[in-house]
Amino acid sequence: MDSLLAATLAAVNPAGWPVRRIDRPGPPPAADGPAILIIPDSNDPAFDRTRRGLVEIGVIGGPHPVWIGATEPPPLPAGDNGALVISFYTRATRYEAFAERLRESLDRQGVGYELIGLDVPGTWEMVCAFKAEFIREQWGRTDRPVIWLDADATLVAPLGLLAAPGVDFAIAKHGGWKFSAGSILFGRSAAAEALLDRWVLRCRADPLMWDQNHLDAAWADVSAAMPLVTRWLPPSYFAIWDSYDAARFGPPVVMQHQASRGEAGAGRKKEAPPPQPEELRNDRRNSRWRRGDESRFNGVPERAPVSPSLGRQILRLAEGGLPLVDIGCGAGDLARSFPPGSYIGADTRPEALLAARSAMPDRTWRVLMEEYPFPAGGSVLLLDLLGQVGAAAQAEILARAAAAAPRLILCDRPGLAEVCTAAGWRVVSQEAAEDGRDAVVLNR
């Protein structure tokens, strides 16, 4: 047992329950008393059945991830991590009154906090995207862990697990899978800092995406790369005021009053939440991520610069099917050939997308999350992408393209049109493009 796992188990197992390792998938082991259970290689779906019968505690990321659970809810860990509660609210909005309720609840619990009123312009989504920036800045100003609570929340009981030591990150999963970014702990560690930085990067690259979806993706990125210690908080830490089942989940700790429900009527809430496929839900129920070697875009090189002549050709082919959704847009130089409003650049690399947004802020840029559908448009462009991935990824990309737009523009090495027709696309036109490519227009 390595030192990080031993330290994590000591933190989450204050009662000293026996620790059992599960190396073979199957039904959960028969309980002959309370115990902590660990499953190495926690990204293996073969263990999903085993996990379903246990209480989920957390997961340690990295190349050799470990899932941690228990036969029953363990006692609250001893000690106090000394965390500072932080939050901000937008001034001259409905959130001011909610923030005062939060302040009163924190005072009643005797909790130290920083609750700050700010003027943050933009839509509700853009204000939420600023949350990552704010938390990162406050985390950098202190040497304490920080606990974010939404300004429209109230703390109705002691901090409990949010104040427990020994983890890098703690969050509740609403419905057992969906990241609930209303109550979050970030510890004092390099892994916690990496998670914050990745969250900030994703929110900067695409401030229209909901911040909790960016946090989910950042968690997957970082968990795949390093041993991030995550603690899953029970539902009582994200108790929605009008639907929380206290008889089932116990007394609430953090009550969420969800002032955002009024933002759509006020015209400030623009984006609908992206559809979350069942595959993603099942992954998160089981603390799994898909990154690294399992990435659908693993090994795809950065796109080479697009010449103005190729840009003009693609614009011509896209006429009548705008906006064009450019999958794998990279630095986004193709956008220069398209008028504002007629182009959507999408890429899995937030670093490239942030550079593109900085250079051309009047274009639309969206972070492409592997687990989510492509942005909707009039045409989908696959430029030098389909030939870079395997057959399974080709099929999935083409299926997502079909759900996003009625037209597909394929600009790649010759012969790939047959892959598209086998997936249900119909060739409308085909012509030569520079550097030996074929430019093919297809419809469903």
C-alpha cells in the first residue's frame, strides 16, 4: 500500500475499520461487520456491479486509480482542515438578498468566510464561469483550504465532511452522477491547484458552457494525469430546498435555494444545459473518467494552418448550411474566412480554443467535450480529422455529426467518403482540394 493511499484511508476511516481489497469483479462481498473496501483500477467497468452494493467514499486518480468505498457510511472523520468558506454575489441583482441569508447562516454556525459583492457583466452562464476565476484567486490568497458555497445557499448544519482533512477535492454528485458545483472543497495540494487551473482554463475558453460541466471535465483531465484525491459528499451537501428527501438522505447540511430559476425569465440565462448521455452518467456514478489512452481523440495532431484559398473553398461549400461547426478547429485560423455568426469553432483542447478566442473574439468558440454532443449548426466540417482516428472513433464522430447538422463537409485524404456513406451519409458533391485532399459535401 503506497503512502498516499495509506494517508487517504487514515483520513476517511477514523474508526479504524478493517480495509479489504477487491481484485475480482462480481457481487459485493458479504458484510460481516463494517469495513472499508478498495478497488484498484477503478476505471474498469467490470467492477460496476461490485460498487453498486457499497457506500461510495472517494477515488484516487492517476495511472493506477483506486476506488474507495465502505459497507456502510463511516463515522465523520476527526479533525478540522481549517478551511475558509468563500462566495461572491452579483450586486444589484436578486442574489444580494440570498447572499444575506447565506451570511446569517454562516454567522450562526460560527464559520469563517469571505462573502464579496461584485459587478460581473454578461449572461448568467458567464457569471457562473467567473466562479472558477474567483475561487482560484481566493485559493491563491490564503494558505487554507477553501470551501465554495453558492451565494443562494444556506449552511443549516456544521460543515462536517467539508471540514474534514485528507482530500484534495470534495463535491456532491446530484442524482449520484452530476457534479453539483454549489458546495465544493479545494484542499492545499498540487493536485487541487492543477484542478483549479484546468477549470479556469476551460471556463475562459468557453464561458457559455455551464461551469459545473467544465468542472466535471477538468476533474476527468486531472484525475487521468495525477493522483487527485476526491471525496464524494452525500446528497445532504447539495439539498435542493423544494425536493430534498430528508427521510431518505438525512438532515441537510447545505441547502440550495436555486435563485437561478428566475434568471431565464429575466433574460440573463441563455444556454440550456447540454444533454448528458447515459454513458457519461454511468461513468460518473462509478467514479470513472475517459482520458489519456482511452480518449477518442488521443494522438490526433494539432491541425496545420489553413490557407486562405482552402478557407474560401470551404466557405463556398458551406453556403446554404451555416453556421459551420468546425470540429477540431485548433487555433481557429479557418474562422477568418467566415463572417461573424457563420462559424463555430470546436476543439477538445481548451488551450488552443482560448488562443483562438483571444485572437478573434467576434467568432463563436466552444470547448468540445468528449462526453457531450457536437454543437448544433447548419454544417459540420471534418478537416484532416477522420483519417487520424480509428474505425470506432470514426463511427462515433459521424454519428455525432449527424445529430448536430444535416450537412457534412469532409476535407481529408481520398477514400474516406466511403466511410461516411457506410454511416448513412449521401454524397452531394466531390472535388479536389489543396495538398491532395478531397472535399466532399454529404447530406443525411
